[in-house]
Amino acid sequence: MNAVARRYFTQQAPDKRVLLEKLDALVMKQVPGATISIKWGVPFYELDGKRVCALASFKDHVGINVFAPPEKLADPNKLLEGAGKANRMLKVRSSKDIDSAAISRWLKASVAVASA
């Protein structure tokens, strides 16, 4: 785990930390060349300076914010939230909310957008 992400994760409540670490492992598996920095107080994962995703802790959940236009993010189960033109968020309240296959697809889509 990256030191920047670890520092952020250790500042979170234990239940949130576990979820963030699981999401981080998934992101690093799908985007192995990602660089991580803190922007707006949360870890951002980038490729060649272009945003791929961000992880953040909130009161009732943690979120993975995927940076790609909604039309590029296949979401048949309507798991993603948000109304922006360039990103959507998955709210994770428990390990059961981590749909690895869907998150992997969204990360691939975000990488494709970042690489275009």
C-alpha cells in the first residue's frame, strides 16, 4: 500500500479503514501504475497526471469516485450515484457492497478515458 494512502486510511475509523484498504487493493490490482496523491483531503489515483478514481471516507460510508462520463460506466444494477458529467460514486457501507467485477469494469473504463 502506498504511504500517502496509508496515512489517510489510518486516520479513519477502523470500520472505514477496512473498506478503504479493500478498495485500494482492488484499485492497485486494476491500475498498477497509478500514482497516489492527496487532493481535496482524499487519495486520488492518477495515470500520467489524469484522474482515474478517488477514495474517501464519510460519516455513513466510504466512497470510490470513478472519473469517467456516465455513458462509459456500464451500471445495470444502478449502483453508482451522482449527477456530474465526468464521474460517479459507489457508496460502500459494508464489504458486501464491494462488487469487484463492477468496480474493475468501471476502473478499466476510467483508465481508457484517462488514456484517450
